[in-house]
Amino acid sequence: MAGTESGLRATSGEQREQVSMSDTETRLSELGITLPEAPPAVAAYVPWVRTGSLVVTSGQLPWVDGELSHTGRIGAELTDEEGYQAARNALINALAQLKEAVGDLDRVVQIVRMEGNTHSAPGHRGQPQVLNGASDLLLEVFGDRGRHTRTALGISEMPLDAAVQISIWAEVSDE
């Protein structure tokens, strides 16, 4: 598709036609995951942008039912295991954004990149293990299409005191 689309155009409120579950959504269901509504932006940005065959999401936090599932610093208030679950929750929101952008997750050709930030206590070095929560889920959901490049960074402060933030870049098709 030529041009650029953003998450702003996807929120028109139009009634969507009921369709059968895609293979990817069936896989999510088998994993016990129901995608939430794509979370709205919390500041002056859009939740996702599509240009050509590339969709990039804004940083997604671990929202569950409208509340952050994990807050605080990993290595202080939270363990690596709790951070791993927070990363999974943030990725579920990124997948909701991706579905909002393309309509059907079977249109994902390849997850190209995942960028992850962990809210880390001083001296914490477990960022790769924490962000495996999101990377592992991408592989569980998409198989080989979920293999991706990644950054894993620890930062001292995070918006809303969230434990993690995840962004994904995905190659998508129009069919």
C-alpha cells in the first residue's frame, strides 16, 4: 500500500464485519490469550504507523484490563520473573496494535524487530532474560515468522512507573 497510515485512522468507530478467527488468532486462543482492544496513546503520538509493508508500534506498556500489571524497578521492587510476565503483557498490547493496523494477524509476513526497555534498578543486568518474555511469546504465536532482531535496554525511569516497554516492527502483506 502506498503512503502512510497511522493508528488515528483506525479509530473511526465504524462497525466491523464479523469474521472467522485467523490461524494466528487460533494460536493465541490455544495459548489462552485474548487480545484486548488496542490501548490508546497516552500522550502526543500515534499508537502505530504503517508505511508500505512496514508497521511500527509505539512503545507498549503492560496494560491488563486498563491497569498496569507490573510497576516498579526490576531488580528492586520486581524480580526478573515478574519482569518476564510484564514483557509478555506489553507484547500482547503490541499485538493488539498490530491487529488494529492490519486487521488480521495472518497478514504478518515477519516480525522484523522488537525493541524493549526495562525499568531497571542500579546494577540490574537481566534485561535479556526479562525481555525473553516478549520474544518467547512472538515465537509461540508466529513460529518462524516471529524470529526477530532485538534491542534490550535497562533504563532508570519509565513512563507511569511501568516495568517494561515494548515496540515491534513487522513486515505485513495486503492479503
